[in-house]
Amino acid sequence: MLKRTPSLLLVAALLLAGGCGGSSKSQTAGSQSSGGGQTESSGSAALAADARSAATGDIPDNQNFLTFSDMHLGVTMLYPEGWAVKSTATGVTFQEKNNLVRIAVSHGPAPTVAALTTQLAELKRANPAMTTSAPRIVALKSGPAVKATYTTESAPNPVTGKRVTLTVDRYELSHAGRLAILDVGTPVGVDNVDAYKRMAESFKWL
């Protein structure tokens, strides 16, 4: 029988440690979200534009919409055909350059105006340039929601130094102990009001 020397055991231990480290790094990279530079676990974080990506312009009136449906998340919603769709374990992001829409689903109490006010105040402390509106109750086809509008500013473009300002409508909805945060963001100067309203109205719990 081959006798394992201390040096061989040391090499094996180092190789095992290196393999574990690689696995951990892969999982961390995989937890990155698809939109706004947020991580999968930070569904309540503010959407952020990318200064290296220009806006595509208004969503046309004749835009075709597709239906996104995810039984794991338990939600369905319309989204513009041609947009990139990237899902995580806790949400989904729809993106066309700096036009961003994100749904984040978690377990939690029903949203309130006071709770969203506190949430936005915390986001503003982390993003001093952020502006927010007073939350209010609105009626969607899926039920009542708490809505507020905020703006965020991207980091400067590494070449031009220019920034992109994103205006975001946040809707918070709940059903059977689940909370959904729907952020629909568009660059300032781009009019996606009608299309985004259609998307918000199409949101349903499965």
C-alpha cells in the first residue's frame, strides 16, 4: 500500500482549499442581478442607470408585448418584445439599455405609506443625489399598491464624464404574505408613461 507522506497530504490540502475558493467565487458572481447593478438579495435597492449605455427612446405605441410568467416567483406581467429578460431566485429584470424594469419578490407584511416612506429615506441616505416623492395608495388591476417616484443618477461615464438620470416609479404590492416591489425606470427625457402603465396594470399574482 502506498504510504502518504506529509508533503503529499499538504499538496492535497492546498488543492482542496483552492477548489473550495473557486466554488465560492462562482456562487458570488452568480448572485449578481441583471439590472441596475444590484445584487439578487437587494430587491429594495434603488435602480441605477449605466452611463455607458444610451437610452433607446420612447417605447412606440405599436410595441408588441409578451407575457412573462414564473411559477417560482408566483407572478406574471407583460413586457416589451425584444427586451432582455434575466431572472434570479428572488426576482426578474427586463432591460433595453437604460430602460429598466425590475420585480423583486419576498415574504413580508403588506406595504404601507409609512413603510415605503422609511424605505425611501434609507435609500436616500445611501444615495444623496436621489430625490423622492411622497408615497400614496393607487389602484391596480391586481389590487391596491403603494406607489412613489424617485430619481437616481449614474456614476459618470469613464470617458465623457456624463451621467444618466433615471426616473423610477416604485409600486409595492402584497398577496398571501408575499411582497412584490415593482420598479419601472426610464431615463429623463424619454416618455414611457403609457407602456409602463400597461406593464404595471398587467401585473398579477399566480
